[in-house]
Amino acid sequence: MPELPQVPLTLEGSNVLHQIFRFDWTAWKKLPLDERTAISEEFSGLLARWEAGNTEPNGHPNQSALFSQIGHKGDLVLIHFRDSLEDLNRVELELAQTRLYPFLQQTSSYLSVVELGLYESSEKIYAQLAEKGLEPGTPEWNAGAGEATARTFASLSSRLFPAIPPAKYLCFYPMDRKRGEQVNWYTEPMADRRAMMH
């Protein structure tokens, strides 16, 4: 029996952009009230469209949401879920063309992908493919793994392409696995990584 891969199969979903802004209150307060009102209405219309997202049946939500930032890193957080990096770039450019944008000073951003690591499923799929006599890395192996993950992908679509919940608060953490010489996530056996992820 061939040595089975130690890398789990993964499923990728929404591309996600978090934008953190500081708001230039000093410049904002210098504007006449009618101009502030017009700018606010323009942005509110854009945000309402982004919040509604994709309304087509069986489509991914592709929504955005705005949150007030607590702490010193900024005043506002915009979070965007989209199907592609190109779609995220369009959102960035659309925001940059608003009259509100000159009052937003971006302090940070995070770009990520919703990803599900199939640790348990991978071990089973790899064992089944090996029992059929397939060798890891061959076109036949890859096709078999692709077929198995396609079924899982369909069943986990709502987790891969989530809707933004109507929650009052947003909390997220950027997860980065160490790759150093002494402590390297990817050199740990897959069973140990699976246990840690649980």
C-alpha cells in the first residue's frame, strides 16, 4: 500500500475582505449639513445594496456589512464576502468612488478565503483510493479525490458561502499556521493536526 498523503483535502468558498477605517471626524464636521446628508444618503444606498447581496435563488449570498469598531485600531469595519478576488476588487473600487471615501482612512485590512479542511474525510478518501490500487498524485487519484470532494462541497455550501448573520457584533481572528524550522504546523502528522483542529 502506498504512503498516503499527509495533506488534507480542502474546500474553498467565499473570498473575504475585512477593511478597517478611521473616520476623519474633523474634516466631516467642516462640511455643511446638506452636503453631509447627501453623502450619507449616497453611502446608505450603496451599503443597502451590498447588505442585500445576491437575491437570486441558489446563488451565494455575496454580502457586505458595516460595523462600529471598538478599540484603538479604527472606527469602522467593512466586511465583504464575494465569489472571487475580482469581485472583492470591484467592491473596493466602488467604495473608493464614493464621496464618503475621502473621510475614510484605512488602517488595516485582511484578505482571506473561507476554507474547510477535510481531515477526517481525507483519511477515509485516501484509504479508499489506495484500496482501489491508485497511486497518490496520479490523474486517476486526483479525479477520485475530486469526485469525493464534489459531493462534500455541495452539502457544505452554506458553510463555504455564508450569509452575514443579522448580529449586532462581529468578532474575527486571522488564523495563520506557523511554518518555522522548530515549530511547523505542516510537519505534524495529519492525525495530530486533526485533533488540534477539533
